[in-house]
Amino acid sequence: MANSRHAEIYRSGRVFLAGDAAHVFNAGGSALNVGLQDAIDLAGRLNAVLREQAPLEELDAYQAVRHPAGEHALTQTRAQAALAATDPSSRALRNVLGEILTARSTARRLAELMEDA
């Protein structure tokens, strides 16, 4: 996961971080989705403030909402990378998880976690 990183702060004054400027993940698809969601969230907030439909403090909520989403995606992609590794520990983990995932409720919960990423 040497290529995975996550900014601590998404806003400093008039400067905002979104997408790859805010976070880089090992798995490209997850990063693209999170980056698009960052942009959509920030655009909506900026639009509301500029049109005076929301107070300036609305921009502070961007960090509160999007930083945890970035952290969650980073956790998910690190887990995926660990499972994809070819070392003996990763193979053992895949085998154990394969057995656990035969339970429908467990598989459903894992799917929910991945969907939230």
C-alpha cells in the first residue's frame, strides 16, 4: 500500500482538496468514485454559499463529511490489497475468509461494507 495516502485536512482557508489531491488509493475504481463524490459534495456547498443560500460555515462541513469517506475507502482498498497479495499469510487469510463467507449474512455484510466505500 505504498501508493495509498490520505490528507489530514481537506480545507485550509480558500483552498480545498478533492479527489487525488485529497487521497490516493491502491484500487483505481474506488478512488474514482470517492473523488467524484468529493467533487459533487464540494460543488453543492460552494454553490449554496455563493448564492447566499447557506452560511460560509457550510464549507466547514465538507471536511466533516468527506474525510471519513476517504478514510473508509482507504481502509477498504488496503484490505483488498492485503487479500490480493501472494504471500503465505494472505493465502491463509483468503482461505479463512472463504470459509466464513459461506454464511449468507456474512457475505451480505461484506457486500454492504464494500458498497459504502
